[in-house]
Amino acid sequence: MAAFLDHSSRLLHERFVDREAELAQLVAFLAGPAPVGTVAVTGPPGIGKSALLREFVRCCAELGVPSALVDQAVQRTPEEIAAYAAQQFALPGRTLEELFAANGRRVLLLDHYEPGHELDAALRAAQLAGSGELLLVLAMRQLPPASWLQDADWSALLHVVRLEALSRPAALSYCTRAGIAGDTAERITEVAAGHPLTLTLLVQRAVTRADGLSHAALLEVAEAVLRSAMNTPESDRGAALEIAALAGVASEGTLRAVLEDGDPGALFRWLCVQPITVVTPHGLAVREPFGSFLIDSLVWRDPERVVQLRAQLRAASIDALRRGSSVVRLPHLLRLLALADERGAFRRALVAGLARGLEVGVLRRDEQGAALAMVPVAPMRALLDGWLTHGLALCRGIRDGAGRLLAWTTTLPLDAPAWGTTSDSMALLTALRQAMHVRSGERAVVHLTWITPSEKDSPESLVALAMALHWERALLMPQLAVCGFLSDEATVNRATVWDVFHIQAVRSQWAGMPFVLGVRDWRRRSITEWLAQPDVSEEDAEIVLQGDALDRSLFAVAVVQALRDVSRPERLRGNPLLSSRVVARLAGAGASEPQRIHALRQLLERAIAELGLRPQYRRWQLVAESAYLRPIESQERMAERLGIPFSTYRRYLKSATEWIVEYLWQLEVGDPDGAIRGGELLELPLKSSA
């Protein structure tokens, strides 16, 4: 047995890169003591059940264990299955009882198995009466039915291996092995949402066709995946699926609010047992990528219907939100947030998390140590340690299906007593008030989310759930003027929900730790008003950052940081200058963050060029260009190339930086038309920049 286990371990390292853990489970069942029992491999269509069974068959062959794989098992009788397996095993018996009674390890694999047929009873009887040496593997879309679990004898032999979506690194690795990298690989990974069949089809299209990721190609893949997942449903069932997909999370009441035909109760019960749906504590969700594919197909076929459904779903949830109790508030809020994001980023992240089994609840006192360990900066831990003593009721934990704490969130009012506990916390409070432009007497809060390091590579689902919890808390605060969302830069870059909800990012630093503060203004429109009409112009959301000029000292710090980052545009995200008056004028009203970054880079390059227009500052300009626009070497080397001592280089750079700060400050507070002649900085099409 030891040699058998050693050989199987080597096999797991040599092949089947993306399902090693599941394959290892099957090998462990095979190598375990008798009776080896039944393994139900479950998962939605296209998740890789058949591929796993075929790989296990190859593994069995190399381990010297006879195996028999029967496809479309539900269409075969017990006698047909027994006869085929006996032939594969080279056994004289021709019944299931004889197969299961034989000695020696063997594996019988039944693909596309569906419970509820006569085969259930035949397999149960044969296994319970057998030698315990035959491993039965069933690949099925649903979890084992309750009748199996209630059978004391058979359930004792039953094991379940659930196949979930591939991780993002695994999907990117698959693309890399196919010769696809960069933006194309990222786009494929995003669309596939960890679904192996979709991933395979998209990679094949990208490799073999020049238009592999065109809109038409994506629709073709979507239709192929939907056809493989289910037969074409009746019209009322198809409509129910589309409504559930649009809603993000749906209930029987959701269907009742918008369905024109059919019985909402019966349709919801039908939805609950479909392999492409998942029932969660907040409602039923359509798994990804099936939900996005259903929506894309409907948008292509009947865009007016999509607009109508969104409006009906939104109106029903707004009404329920205004009348409902705290018990029903979060599901309706999740639905409204999913509807507010027509690009689908929030909905995809939300559904992926719910399908994974993520749960939210009050942070428990016995979790405080683990929660504080997620906070990377000691002064922040000290602040939150004090806050947890008084504000535990405002803290929420996000856990996986096993109850392990993955992230936690809290809402901290800026007038809370906890801010006065240390000098560091008072410094942070001052920085937050300045960054959020909180005026005297206004009510403001900051939402904080901390994620365990093991989840930092793919935080999208955790951030989506945290965002919904913050929105729920903010709904309960009347006269709320502005919200802040505090996070680290890596999490913001990976999770895109800030862009979805028009949250402006401001980069700052406190206690030696860089962080990004998201700011959302609610002075002109309340949260409920925005949820009711999210497609109305969002310029009012930015008024807090654009209404007044930045403080001179903060402006100078922002300019220095922007100069250091101008050669790396991705580092300019969240710089306070993006919300300055001069950048807003250059980029135009309603410009996106990339367009503002584009305008800011032009502004900085022009300011450096202005130095060269004045003969006395020509050397300053050369130094500034080398340090900021082309920082390819150390400053010592650049000083050597310019033929000046390093001390002189540093002095010139300091003087140039101070001149640029003053020049830009005058543009910020003075007459822009007098400083930027004839719109010279607008020669590039800012409004159409990506």
C-alpha cells in the first residue's frame, strides 16, 4: 500500500494541473480501507466532472487498478451497466451484485448520473451486500438527494466531492499554457468566471480566430455554454431564469413583482433545483458565467425588455426597502446594487461569493484577535481595538462555508469617541476630514474593510459583500453627508466596485502606510434616491471634491507625489490632483478617472516644459525632465550625464519642483485662460481617452 500511495502522489504532481486537489481526494478514497463506498462528484454543467472522471481512469490504469467508465448512465439499465463493467474488469459475473461482491480493488464510474431512477436502488443493494472493494464514482449535477442522506446504511458509505469554479491564477495559467497572455488572458479569465468549459471555448476562439473576443464571438460562446447546460426551457421558465439573473439574488416575490405569465411559486421551486442556480441565505442566484450569458443573450434579442425588467425590479425593491424590516433589507439592497451596475461587475463578484458559500454576520468577540491581526499597521490596530470595545455591534464578519473568518468590516462615525484615544488616531481623523472635505456640523462616516492575506489575490467577492454591508449601514444614518471607504491600494486595484458606484479614490499616507480613501458625497441625493435612479448624472457625487480648491499645503504634497508618479500612470490613481479644479476643467465634466489621469499627465508635462521657455530656468527643466519624465537611472548617474555635481542636481531639482508647484497652484486658484493659452493642453482628445 505504501508503494501504491507513493506512486499515486507522483502522478498527482505530474498531470491534471487545475484539479489536483479533487483528483487527490479520489485517489485517497481508492487507497483507503474497505469499504471504499460511493463518491458523488457534483457541480454545475461544464465545471469539469467528466474531465475529472477521465483523468481518474487514466490514473487508475497507471496504478494498475481496473476501472470501467459508463457515459450517459441514466439512459442504461442496471443489467447493461453490469455487463459492460464485467467485460472491462474481465470478470465472469453479469450482475451488479456479482461485480460488487468480487474481491480486489476496482472502480466503477457512472458519468451524467441523475438520482431518482431505478438504478439508485440497484446500486444501493449491490454495494451494501458487496465486499467493499469496489469504489463507485457518480458524476452528477445535483447534490445527493435527501433520501440518500436519510438512508443510514448507504449514507455511511457516501462521500461528496464538489467541483467549484477554477481560481483566477489557475485560469490565467491555462491561458498561458495556450500561448495567451496580457489583456486577452485577463479578459478571457473575467468572462469565463472560472468555468472550465467557457474557458476552453474562449481560449480555442482566441487561438484559432482573429475575432476571438468580439461581441459576436462572445455571444456564440454564450449560446453554446447555455445549450450544454440545459435544454431550451419553456417560455415562462426561461423568463424566470432571465429575471433571476438580472436581479442578482431573487425570491418568489421577485418573480411575482415582474412576471406576466406563470405561477411564481411553481417557477421559483423549479429554479431552486436547476444545476445552474444556487440557493443562498439572501435568495436564489444564477451561477456565473450562466447569469451573464443569459443577460447578454436577452440584451441582444430584446434590449427594450431588459430596460423594462430593470425598472420593474428596481421599483419593487425600492418599495420593499422603504417599507421592510431589517430582516429583508439586505437582499433588496443587494438586488438594487446589482441593478445599478449595468456592466455586471458587482453582480458577478456577489454571485461568485454567494456560490462559494460566503456568509455575513455580526463579528463575534472570540474573533476579535483574528480580526485585528488582519490590520497591517499598529496605530490602526490600537484605534480599532478600542472601537471594538464599544462598537462591536457595528462590525460584521465575512466567513466561508466552514465558518473561517476571511474579512471583516466596520463603520466608524467621524464623531465617535474612539478617535480621541491616541494622537495617531487624531492625526488620521484630521487627514480623513480634510480628504473628505467634511464641513462643521456635517455627519460623515468611514467604512473600513480588512481582508485576510490569503484572500488578497482575489478580493472581489469579499469587497462586494463588504460594500453592501456598508451601504446597509449608511441607509440607517439620516442626514449623512459623505462616506469614506478606507482600503489598501492593492485591494482597490483588484476590486472594481468603486468605479461602479462612482466612488472617487484619493491616495494618502498615515503612520507610514499608504492607503486609498474612496469618497462618496450624499449631500445632493440620498442613498435611496440614487438607488432608485442610478443612471442619473453623477456629477453631484463629486461635488465634495470639486467644490473648493485644495488646501495649499495638501496641493503641494499632491504635486510632488504626482511628479514622482507621472512616468507610471497606474500610480496616479487616487492622487488628490485628479479632483482639482484645473484637472477637472481640462478633462471636462463627467470625465472618468483614466481621462483625468491623462489630463493630469499632460498638465505636469506642460509645467515642466514651461520651465524651458524661461532661459534662467533651462537647467532646472533638464533636471526635472531627467528625474520625473525619464527616470531610467539613479539621480547620481543622471547628474553625471548632465555634467553637474550631485549636490547641484539636487538643488536644481528642489527649485524646479517648487516652481512647478507654484505654477500649478496659480492655475488652480487663478485665471486658467490667462495661463493656458488657447487651450494648448486640450489638443489631445481627453473625453475619448480609455
